[in-house]
Amino acid sequence: MIGRVKVTMAALTMLAALSALWWVWTPAVAQQATPAALAATRVGYVDLQRILARSQAGVQAREQIEKEKAAMQKQVDSQKVDYDKLRDELEKKGQLLSADARREKQEALERKTRDIRRLLDDLEKELIMGQKILRDLEGIFTRVGKEKGYALIVERRQAGVVYGAPEVDVTEDVIKAFDDEMRKAKK
């Protein structure tokens, strides 16, 4: 029994010594590891709207997309007016028309429908082309993140960032890198 008590006491003493060592050693290690740990877990954010509004490439792309969108929208509106006229005519006078005339009007209406769908598809493709900028920016985000030592970069609005310290805002770095890359691509 006494042997067992001595072994238990020795184990408790060893546990106390290890515990004391842990409490003394952990803060010292944590203090030393903090700068490295912070650098490894550095988080930044970007404001995508600001990038698109202030970068040369973003402004040019947005202007181009807006021009093409406006031109296509005019075509769609014009086609829709023609479509509405034809549809109204078919609804109002359809019963009075001969079978051949009604069929011709119906076919013309179907052609107008296809034309409008084609225009809308083209418009959608133009808007998707705007996503090319986002793909280009992904590479810029990666490069800036690696160069600046960020473990994570989030988009300010989509991530729901309600506060971000200005020193972790990498938007200006991304704008500069994006403009530099676009200038190189044009050469």
C-alpha cells in the first residue's frame, strides 16, 4: 500500500511539474510565435466595386459593356414593338383572316419571337463577357495575396465585412497590379 502511495505521489509530482512547465513555457512560446503566426494568418479585403470604378481596365470594360448593352437594348425594344403590333393584329383580326393569312402572321410572330430571344441571348453573352474582368482579377488577387503575405483576401461587400482596418485593405494594390497587367497585355 505504501508503495502504491509513493508511485501515485511521484506521478502527481511529475504531473504538477509538467503542468507548471506548460504554464511557464506556453506564454513564452506564444509570445515568440505570435509575429510568425500573425503573418501566416494575415487577412485582407478588397472592394470590388471600387476596383471596377477606379481601375483603367475596369472603367474601359464597364463603358464598353454599357455601350453594347444600350445598343442591344434598343434593338430588343424595337423588335418588341414590332412583336406586340403583330401579336395584337393576330389577336384582333385573326378570326377574320383566311387560314393562309393567319398562318403567315403566326409564322411571322414566331420569327419575331426567335429574333428577340437571339438578341436577349447576345445581350446575356455581353454581360457574361464582363465576367472576364472578374477572372482576370482572380489572378491579380492571388498574386497580390502571395506578394503581401496574406493567407486570405475577401471581397468587402460579399463577405459582409462591416469593418476593416485600412491597413488590411488591399484594394489599391489590386488596382495598381490590375492596371499594370492590362498595360502589359496591350503592348
